[in-house]
Amino acid sequence: MENNIANLETAQNLGLLEEEYLKIQEVLGRTPNFTELSIFSVMWSEHCCYKNSIKWLKTLPRDGKRILVAAGEENAGLVDIGDGLACCFKIESHNHPSAIEPYQGAATGVGGINRDIFTMGARPIAQLNSLRFGDIGKDRTKWHVAGVVKGIGDYGNAFGIPVVGGEVFFDPCFNTNPLVNAMSVGIVEHDGTVSAISEGPGNPVYIVGSSTGKDGIHGATFASGDITEDSAADLPSVQVGDPFQEKLLLEATQEVLKTDGVVGMQDMGAAGITCSTLEMSDKGACGMNIYLDKVPVRQSNMQPFEILLSESQERMLVVVKKGSEAEVNAVFEKWDLNCVEI
């Protein structure tokens, strides 16, 4: 157990309210340390749990005879389109990162939704976007437009998926914080999908794809706050994408799903290892023991909270059927990607 005990001021600096901090103390039965408080701050952020907007989200249509996956049940939506095929799709905003680093903010938004598609077994075939910018005459708006458009185009082109449609509007209310909504659409056979679930005590858990660095730490908390003139100081909260690495990850995951060795698979997006392990464990009612010293890292001397909260891109968490380790490892080794049991 770490000795870096946190306090109310620490909690508030991480975006938590006083009543939330008191609730954490009640749940733990003691004062949390900094790493624990960091975990709560990201998992209880608006970006991860929709604590403020969920009541409104629940009023939206959620049912239909062709819906194969209920709203919020998996990483993306899944709708039957006939002939044993399903359309898999996801739309997600990357507003705050794009406000302070338009190119990487938009690019990693595209990368994230593509992973949400192919982590379910679908192959992305098209990308779309819906954009809102401020006064077109302002230099800041021109900077936003140039960076966002290039980020979307560069990531999609390098990844090999075309942008087939989109829309853009300009209004002064978006001068500070543009809206950058990216969408990915994929196709998958009904029996070719995989769930983001943890099942089977004793099954090994692997992190696959890129190594873990210090980019995007507390990105979920940052994305849940307000953008101000001082937000440029939060630049380390913005992730850095690598579309070529993601292309390798796509092909590797498509191949590994044909091995029958995968129990469940989850993209590592907001809150990284923390969110992916917790969500998969919750869904399958089967917890995980995670050893952070086994996680492949880019930088030495990374602290536990940094490894847990890093939002380094192009990473997945995979629960593997015990006995299938060698087969799964061989696929990722073929594509020159990390495949490490953690």
C-alpha cells in the first residue's frame, strides 16, 4: 500500500466534489491514497460514467426489432442488416482535446472510435464526422479548423478507412471549445462478434498493441471539466495517436478472433487500464488481479497511477481462454505487437 495519502484538496484538484470525497472515505473505511483517489476521479467523471447526463440519455430511443446489442451494453451499437450481417457503429466526441491540440485531439478521436468497432469483431468500412467551430474570422477558429480537419484526414487515410460524409457549422458560441464528433461504421457477421467481458476464473488477461506511456493521464477527468484560457497547461492530458500501429492492431484482432481463444476484448480508451479492467470485470461479474510491473511501458520510472490512468492509444485488453495462450501470442507476434499477460 502506498503512503501518499491524499486529502480533500487533492480530491478537488482531481475534479471530485467534497461529498464524493467523503463517500470514497466511507466506501474504503479510511483515507484514500493518491492512486486510489485518481481511480475514483476518472471513473466518477462525467466522461466515464455520465453522472450528470445519464438521466437524459435514458430518455432516448433504445429498442427496436433489428437491434442486436442494447444501448450501452457494448463498445458500439449493433444493428441487423440482413443476410447474417450486422452494422456496427459508434459516434463519440473529442471536444476538449481538440480545443487545446486540434490535430492530435481529432486524430485520436478517430482512432478511438475505430477501436470501439473492431474490438467487437467488426471491420471498419467508413468514417463520418460532425463539426462545430467558432467565428470563422478569428485566428483561433482557423487554427481549430486546420488542425481538426488534418487530424481526421491523416488518421483515416493512414488507417485506410475513407471519410464518406460529414457536416460543419460555425457559430461564436464555439469560439473556445469546438465540437468534434467522429463516427465509425463497420460490418460483422452475427456469429463473429466478441463481448467486452471478463469470465472464467484462472483465465489469463493480456494487454496487446502499443506500449504504455505518460500521454493522456487524467484525460477523462480533463474531458469532463470546463475549457478555459488556462487549459493549454493540460496538454499532457491529450493522447498521441499512431494510425499505422492501429492498422496492425486491427488486422491482429481480426485474426485472433478466428482462433477461438478469446473470451472477451475491450479497447483501452478513457482511463486506460483502469476503465477497461473495471468494465470487463463488472460485466462478467469476474474480477481481475492486475500486476502493473508487467505492463509494457515506454518510459522508465512510471508511477502506478500513471500506468493505471495512461490513455496511450492503440491498446486493447484481452481475456484469453486458459490453454490458448501460445496461439494468441503467435498472432500478435506475427503482427509485431505487444502481447503481455498482466
